[in-house]
Amino acid sequence: MTELPTRGARLGVVVSTYNWPEALAAVLRSFADQSDQDFTLVVADDGSAPTTRAVVEHGQEILGERLLHVWQPDEGFRLARVLNLGVSAIDADYVVILHGESVPRRDFVRVVRSCMHPGWYVAGRRVQLSQRLTNEVLGNKLPMHRWGLVDWFRVRTEAGPLSSLTRRDRRKVGARGLPEFIPVNRTYGYLLGVWRSDFERVNGYDMRFEGWGEEDVDIALRLGRTGLRCGHAGPNGTLIHLWHETVIPVDGPNWYLLQETEHSDRIEAVEGIRELANVPTRSGVP
């Protein structure tokens, strides 16, 4: 468990992406407009076409050297590996990991910084947009990261749950005497905030997880075994989740890998971030 002080800690953000440049552009617009600009951002690209690179280059015109791009060849759904690659590329004491279809609200970085407590990690809550509203937001480049409760109330039939934008849930990072936070359906993937030392202690994501799902539950389980507790960041840490089609396999291989972890006392990933130590992180970007 980390003993690092929070004051002066460097914050880094890793955003995964794969061939959805419009969504990535919305995420980068939000980060360019954050109320706290003291962060480094890495786009962790699981083999996208050159159109994604063009979005990153446009973002670099605004964010400058704080925006990096790591890329790996498209050899199937290798989210766990590309997230490890993204963390490897960033120089930060605390890392926040997002999926590229999750847009942060304007005060997201500021709020996450307030949650950088030793002994804790951060998971997320989200507002899910309908297909129609997602298309409207992306097509018109609407600044939904700036929306307040009145704006969300106007689209309440196309987004929810709006309770994620209120202060009803007190299981935030640092809360004492309360159960720790468990996201809906144990979905830790769209937001994970953790000290770099704790991430490395569990050897990051297990890269044996390929294809959809469970790599996020696996790392959360192993982080908990080190003694860390989980909290959420409050309403300003709630993410805006863009609609997309999802095909969830039934009893896929990742489920069996998760069962292996659950029935063991293992803390470290079998094939994790240490196995990427000698991999060049910025080569091969199309």
C-alpha cells in the first residue's frame, strides 16, 4: 500500500480508444476544458486507423506535450495490454484510466485530485446516453461536459440515471464507517483511479484477458487484496457514457480467467505491466 503524500503528486490520465474518433474527440475536448489543467494525458490506442491519429494531433495543438499517443497493432481486442502500455508511457504518481466512450465532466480532474488518498482507489459512476442523444452530441459537438443539472433534466428521457449527478451516495474516497463503493455490475472499467505504486504492486492489468470484459473486475479484486478500499469521486466525478453496441459473450474465456483469480489468493497479474518493460511505447503509430 502506498505511503506517498498527496501534495504535489503528479496526475496522469490514460484513455483507451479503438476506431471511434468522434468519441475520442469529445473526450479530448473535455480534457482541454478541464477546470484543473495540471495533468498528463495518454491516448492508449488498440490498433485504430490513421483517422484516430489525426484526432490526437488536433488535440496536441491544444494540450501540447501533455497529450501522448501510444499504439499497438490491431491483433484483436487487447484492452488490458494497451492500458498497461498507456500507464508505462506516462510519468505520474497517480493514474486515472478511462474508456474512450466515457466523457469526463468539466471538474473531473479537480475532483479526482481531491480523492488521491493513500489506502484508497477510485471507481466510477456514469450517466448513460441514448443512441439518439449520443448521435446528437457527437454530430453537433455539444459541450455536455459543461452541462449542469438543469441541462440534464431537459434530456432526462434520453439519459440516466440522473441520480449519479447528485450527492446521495456517501461512499466516497476517504469515507469512514461506510461500506466501500462497488459500481453497478462491478463495472470498474470505465473509471479506475489508483496510485502508480499500487498499480505496479499488483502488476497492472492481466494481459491474458483478451476480448470483452472482466479484466477490470480482475484488477479491482487484486487491488482489494492489498488492503486498498474503493470509493467514488462524487457527482463531479461521474462520467458521461456514450451509447455503443456491445456484444457480451456468454461464458467466454475471460470469465474463466476471472474465476481462477477469485479462487486464488493471488495479488499480481500473471502477465502484467512488468512484461512490457522492454516494449517501445511510441513506435508503430500509423
